[in-house]
Amino acid sequence: MPEITIHETTDDAGALVRTRLALEDGVFALTVGEEVLPLPEGALEAVMKRYGKALDAPESEMMVDERLELGDGAALVRFRFMRRYDVIARDYLVLHRPDAEPLCEMATAITAALEHLARRLALASAGVTPRPYSRS
């Protein structure tokens, strides 16, 4: 199954936990550690449109770590970039689409949004009505 690592973190015990985005038969799923969470249809594109910014650099100039082919000429790319004033490099995700400009955002932001959507879908699929958000 084609997949791409979109985030890495450590748990309370210090063990590495990878979040991967997999594509199988046109359906996306997040794997957080060993937990598999299906994503709602259209989630990746919606999140990238909401949070992504236009990227002016061609893919040939990026130091690509991983690439996930999405079909129809589209691809999701993860690359690492360190600004001159940063101490550590940060991971970014770029959604390349043949009919639109590439959209780019930090991988942590995209991962958080996708995980939120996947967990809400899991609750709804289990018949649990999620509590509405309040701004108190």
C-alpha cells in the first residue's frame, strides 16, 4: 500500500511515533503508530486548500524526502527545510496538482487537521455524537 510519513513525534515513554498517510483504492487513511484511522472523502485536498499556501519553487529545487502518487498526475511531497534563523529543520507537505499551483504548509499543521477529521469520522461511524465546540 503506497504511503508517506507526514509527521514524527515521541510518546511519553520516548518512543518514536510515526504518522503515515496511506492511499489504497482511492481511499486515504492515517496510521498513527499502530492505529489506523480512515479519512473522509476529499479531506486531504480540503485541508491543503484551507491551510496551504502557493509554492513558487519547482519540485526539482526541493530536497524531497518522500513522494506519494495520488493518481491523475497529482502527488503529495514531503520535504525538510531549515531557514537560516532556525536551529532545526521543519517538514513541509506540498500538494502538486496538474491543473493548479502547488500548495504547501508545515506538516505538523496538516497532520493535526487530518487527524482531527479522522477522529471525528471514527466517532461518527461508531454512533457517538461529538460534543459541539465552545469558545468559552
